[in-house]
Amino acid sequence: MPFQLDKLLRDVFAPAPHERVLIMVDLPRPGLPDNPDWAERRVMAEEWRAGFARLGCPVAPLLSYPASAGNNADLVEFGESDGQSIAVAHAIAEAHIVIAMTTHSATAPLSACVKQRTDLRVASMPGVLRRMERSALAADYAEVARRTHLLAERLTRATSAEVTFATGHRFTFDLRYRTGHADDGQCTRDKQGFRLINLPSGEAFIVPYEGERKGDPSCSAGVIPVRWNGETALLHVRQNRIQDIEGGAYADKLRAHFEVDPARRNVAELGLGCNDAAVVMGSVLEDEKAGFHWAYGRSEHLGGVVGPDAFRDPSHVVHHDIVYADGCPVTVRDVTLVYPEGGRECILHNNRYTLWPVQETRT
């Protein structure tokens, strides 16, 4: 069936006629040239503005601003709206629904806005592509919501998650003192909890314990394999920090990346993508909804304690996801949750969830 934008907007946001909608895009800048996907994203933004208008919502002019320093870096101070310079914070303050269809993720800075206002809800769509209208954006979001909450509840109960990668390497995430969250594709006025979603949606996530309690270090530890262009680097983690990197030229590049700022070494997220319509094609926004992933760097926007102030310079701030779903260079053999009463539950085996029938899993 053809993509039905108006249906998606009603299903996800259920906007009221009085709710003002703001759609944001970032723009190419020196050192970050335009490309066809980016240009198409700006076209999509105008289509979404028209879609909300058809639903009877007051829609602000498109807000554009120079792309930020990187994913989840702070937003720039000023942008442009209807040919006029405008403070980005002011434009957001006047809206009830904000959609960020950007190239660099604005999830972290927009999370801060959501925490300050009970009448604001946000969908962050970094790297959204037209083709997603035929895949992850076209999912059954009622089923997506059911699965994400099923997984989030288990992450909240668990004290740790033991991961075995297809390479045989093992890693344990310390989940003590943390709460699992469901990015369920629901962003309505009556949504409980944190009212920011990624779209396309479909993951449960949790921040590992980062060792902030005095005398109680994090137990996150093990080896995480990362592969790029046929090369594998092995990230050795102790106490939730990437300590050593083993490998060749790719490992050297990663080592240089982490040496720029120690805060980048923080293991910042465990994610479980469960959107059956998601396809791994190189866009993290959709790829992470297809299966297991983890991230490093900034974590406070997801419930952790490492924020921009932990970095030496604002330009170093990053929250970077690495995905292990089908179609990725490395996949996952098992994810087992360990519960405080001593029980164990394998929730993912050979990249297939064990919590719902096999015939329902993504193919």
C-alpha cells in the first residue's frame, strides 16, 4: 500500500487543533556539503508541514539552522524562519509538537527541552530517508509499542545483560540502578513518561550503570567487536569505560577518536530494536530499530549521568550508536538478562527475539 502520511501523523501524534507544530531542518555548511538525501529530507519536511496543516493544526514556518558540530551536540543559537532570523530556543518555546528532520541528531538537546515543559512533545528523525516510507515508517505501530514495552519492562527488572557476539566475544552490561525505556512510536498528549521519540520508532533502551555512586564501580566489562571495511577492532571495556582497542589500521582510527576526549569512552546505551519493518541499509535511525545495538559517549538524555559538561570541549560531544542486526558486519548470538532473584532469560538468540512467535520476527 502507498505510504499514508496523514494516518501516520494521526496514529503517532493525535494532534489537537490548537497545538502549534514546528518542523526543524539543519542545513549544509562549510565542511559539510549538501547531498541528494539531505536535499530530499528538506522536501519531506515541507510535506510533513502540509500534512499537519491538513489535520487542522497551526503550523509554524519551517525552521532551518546550520548543522551542529555532530550528533547530539548542542543546537546553534539562531536559525531562520520565513526569511527572518530567529532564536532556535524561542521557536521551540512557541510550539507544542516539534519534529526534527535533521542530518545530525538533535535528540539530546531536544530532550532537555522536553524535561522543562510538560506541554511539549518531540519526534527526532536524524537521517530520515524517503525510502523509510516503505519500511520502518510503515510499521504496525500498535505492535511496535507492545514489543518495546515488553522489552523495557525486562530491562528495568534485570541487574545485568550478558551479550555473546557472533564472533564469540562476550560483554556484560551492568544494569543496576537504571530504568528501561520504550521508544514506542507513541507521542500523543496523554503519553506517560518522557515525551520524546525517535521516528521511525521501535526500540527498548537503557543506560548501563556508569559508576557514579561512591565506592560502587560499574561492573560493565568485556570485549566488544566493531568491524568496518573488512577490519575488526576489539574494544576492551572495564568499569563501563573503553580502556584499550586492539586491531590494525581501523583500531588506530578509533583509538585516536577516543583519545580526543575521555568522555567518549563511556558506554552510554544498550538498545534492543524491535521494528519488524526496519531494514539495515546504513542509516542508524532505521538500522538501530532492527536489532541489538549499543552506544558510547553522552548518556544523560537517556537517563544516565554523562552530559556535555563531562566533555573537554562542546565540539567533542557525541552519542554514537553501533548496530548488530541482520545485515550488519557483526551480529549477536545471544542476549541474556540476569534478574536480581537469580533467574536468567535469553531474550535474543541468533538475532531473533524469543519473546514472540518466530513467524512474527523480521525476515
